[in-house]
Amino acid sequence: MELGYGGRDHPMNESKNDGDIDPSIYSDSNALFEMFGAGKPGGLPMPSMLTASEVRSKSETLSSSIFDSWNSLRVIVERHEATVRKRWSKRTREQRKKILLTAWPSMSVPHRPDIDAFKKKKNLRAAFMWPYLNVDDLSKPKLFLILLNARARNQPFLFARADIDACRIGLT
């Protein structure tokens, strides 16, 4: 019988149980977190665990929201892209910055806000979640229009991997 990691002799297939740890804790997430001291004074808080049905329900709600938003954006861009392009191109960089900050007042300003926040040891969620959405880059004449076109004309799943990779500093 062949095992998953290259056969019987592969190091990943060796039993790591040295008698001190009950292997059943790996199927009980609360026991696993307790083993690492979560929930104890001075330790990390005990995370709340979702049931499978809660995860399913939450993912369905979020998925619907993503596709509803994408559909709205797609329809708007199909109808008004030429007008948006024309008006955006006429604006000065300062006017474009003002428009961006009016739409999203807490948008990160510098290029690569994730690196800036990391260097300053600040925990700015938006900087880590959307490092490519920042005032410096999007106020340039073409970048906002390229982003708008790409996101409106292509389904969200095409960007999922790139979006996850873009926030890798925040995930580590």
C-alpha cells in the first residue's frame, strides 16, 4: 500500500506521537488551542469556532454579495465607461485624489501602503487587504480606468488568487 507522501519511508509518514500528546486533539480544535495556552490569563484569547452550517451560511451570503456588487459594477461600466473615461481624463491629479478620498475617506495614500504600514509597525487593515488600492496609484491618469475596466469586465474568481497574493504581508 502506497502512502500519501512518497511511500512508507518518507519522513512525513512517520508517526510523530511520542506519547505526550493525545492524537485526538488534532480533530478537536478547542483542545488544540488549549494546548497552546489560548484562553488562559496572559495568553491569546480562545477563538470562537463556527459550525459547518454557519460557515456554509456565511460563505453563501458573502458570495452573493460579491456577485451582486460585481454585477452592479459591470452594468454601470457597460453603460457609462466612455463618460467615466472622458471625465476622469479631464481631471487634474489633485481633483482625482479628491474624488478618490470622497468615495473612500480612509483609502491608503502611499504606493505600497502595506510595506509602509509594516515599516511603521501599524496595523492598518485596508493597507494590508488592498495594497493596490491607494491614492498615489489610482490618481494617475490611466491606472484607475484600467482597474475599473478589468474588474467590471472579468468575473471575480479571476482576481481571487492575485488578491490573496497581494495581501501576503498582512497574512504573515
